[in-house]
Amino acid sequence: MKIVLGADHAGYELKEEMATRLVDSGYEIVDVGTHSTESVDYPDVAETLGRAVLDGEAERGILICGSGAGASIAANKLKGIRATVAHDAYTAHQSVEHDDVNVLTLGARVIGPDQAWELVQSFVNAKFSGDERHVRRVNKVKALEENF
């Protein structure tokens, strides 16, 4: 699986750690920045990462900011992106299984590298269930996106 990674300045160090762990685990990554702790705006990184997912450059994205909240809000503005912030393993995998989430956002100022790695593994190993009720609900989310 190819994963696109992105972060603002607050998430830079955690992004670098997750990139190393993903590569060491056999994943191919696309790093869309940032590449330092110099201040950048998370919506810009969210757009670049979201476009990479939508354009098929990667199957899923992992986006990191200070809390995970701003990155999630920004990523969800892109039609076709379903992003969630997760700070527990259940949410990281269940959001894929039930909601077909394609972007995980993490808060570097909320969790540490070991917990982040647990969440990343839960996210990348999860598969959308395809159950009728989940397909129906995801389709309703897509309809909301079309109508507004």
C-alpha cells in the first residue's frame, strides 16, 4: 500500500517518525511536506495531501498537525476525502471499516510516537467492510457532499 504523509510545522517531527516506521514496515510513502519545523499553514498541506489521494498517487493519507482537528476539517473540504482525527486505535480502524475513511489525522501535541504508530497500523491494516448498511451510509455522506 502506498501512503501519502503530510504535516504542518507542529506535526513535522511525528511525520518523520511515522515515515521511517512505515518504510521499515514495507510501505511506500509519498511525503508532501512540510520538511522542517518552520511555520506553515495546515490547510495548504491538507489540500496537497488530499489531492494526492484523489489523484491516485496513494491509497490513503496520514495528515498531522498539533491537535489533528484543523487538518481533519481542512481535508474534509476536498470532495471525495473522508478524513477523521483519531487518538485511539478503535477509531483509527473502525472509521475505515464503517465509514470508508481515506485520510487519518493525528495530533502531534496530543499523542506520542508509539501511540501514533499503533493508530497508523490500525488505519492502514483496516479494510472497508462493504456491508450494505455502511455502503448506504457512505453514499448518504457522498450525497451531502454533492448537495452542499
